[in-house]
Amino acid sequence: MRRRGITVLLGAVLVALLTWQALSMDVAYVVFSPGPTENVLGAEEVDGVEHQMISADPEYASEGELRLTTVRVKQSVTLVQALRYWLSNEYAIVPRDLVYPPGESEEDIAEEQEADWAESQSNAEQAALGYLGEPAVIEVVADSGGLVAGDVLTAVDGTAVTSLQDLADYADSETTVTVTRAGAPVEVPGVTLGDADLQSTHDDPYNIEIDTEALDIGGPSAGLIFALGIVDRVTEGDLTDGKVIAGTGEIDPEGNVGPIGGIQQKVTASVELGAEVFLAPAANCSDAVTVPHEDMTIVRVETLEDAVSALESLAAGGEVTTC
């Protein structure tokens, strides 16, 4: 009996040690939690220098706030922590490979996030200028087939073009392209536009500048809020109507709003902030409304125009499309 008792005790200790070790091991998941929010209509100070996030000439002030939202990512997660986070509505457990693809280093991912962050601001500016009715131009990005970086396309085979969509029928055949180069029209024969590196931009009479030097944020999901911030900054009136508006959404240069990750954590952060309105991409609506949001209105948007119209309607006491 005594030997059996010792054996049982040792077995129990071994099981306890193995269980503790298993529970303490990292699992192949990461955790999303609510991150900080930033007011794109405001300014932040770095080393005594104030950085206004969006500036223009002329520009108009607003009484309220337009806040981009973020998520924090916890990379090292034990089984015990994963179980605890899984039981909480405030966190999301996500397979690590979805956030950090195999074969990519942390440096690679950081560079991608930085590139997405820069692109989101560029897209936001183009979407805002397009919404404001500024004319589009098609610009050559790199030298190719007789075209020179900085050329502005004005016509193909004598037909005027104003958007990349106008070029679809000419992608695979050689054409004569008219460009503006150094202020003068130039005809370039034998151009295959499908091989050219082109981008659509808009005239900017507002001298818009986006300064995010004070922020340590990456990814594409702030595009919608940046675009709204630009529209609000350069037009009379106050889109915010004095309210705290939060939101998220990737945006393309045409103003279409796409889905993002971490929507539930962003809604949670906005509720904790005291935001009165949250702008959510239509594709994220079903997840956004699962978070208790009290008196905060979650507005469904598919385009920049949707978002501007919704804020104008709310300011006038009208109806909006909610999630």
C-alpha cells in the first residue's frame, strides 16, 4: 500500500507538471484587443513640434472629432491565456498564420504594414478629391515604351480619356497616345497601355497634407476616416456636428469602402471612448453589431459618399442606414 501510494503520488505530480507545462506553452494563435484611437482632425506633439494630422489651404475647423480606430495584437499566447481570452467578448483569438504568414519575417510584415498605411492615405486623398469634384488625370509613374514618368495622358488614338477605365479597350494593342509633357502636348506612337505603369490622380487646389509623424500605426484600415477628415477640413460646415465620430474601413481611390479585421475590438474601443457614431464597412456589419454598443449608432457604409451623407443626415436629425 505504501509503495502504491507513492506511485500514485508521483503519477499525480507528473500529470500536474505535464498539465502545467502544456497550459504554459504558446499556441499558434494571436489575440486582438481594443487599441488606441486617434482624432484625424487634431494634432499631436513630437519633440516639441506640433504635427497637425490633416492640413489644407484654406481649411475649416470642426467642433467634434473624427477618430480612426486600431487593434493591439498580442503575439505570444499560452493555452491558459487563449482560453481566458476566448471567454471574453473584448478579445478575438485569430490563427497566427492569418496575421503573420509563414515564410515572412517580422521585418517583412512591418514593411507591408507601413506600405499599406501610406497607400491608405494616398487613396483617401484621391477619394476625397474625387468626391469634391476635382478633375482626374492619368499620370505615368515610370518610363515605359516611349512614355516618361510625369507624363499626363489626355487622349488615345485621338479620343479623350479621363480615367483608367477609359483605357481598358486599349490595353493589348499598340496605339498613339497624346500626353502633356513639360506643359506641351506630345504624341507618342506605338504604345501598349497594358504594359505602362499608370495611376489616376486628381487636381489638388487645396494643398492637402497628411502628417502622421506622431503616430505608430500601420495597415490600410484608416482610409475612410482620413478621407472624411479631408472633406471636413476643406469644406465649410462641420461634418461631425460637434460629435465624436469613430470608424474604420479600407478605401480605394474611387471612394469604395472595403472590410477590415478586428471590427469588434474597434467597436469596443469606440464605446469605451464615448463615441456617438461608428462608421462600419457594410461587409463588417454583422460582426460589428454583436458588440454591446449602448447608445452608439453603428452606420453601414459602402462608399465615401455614403459616409458623408450619413453624417450630414445625422446632423440634420434625419435617418441613416444602420448595421
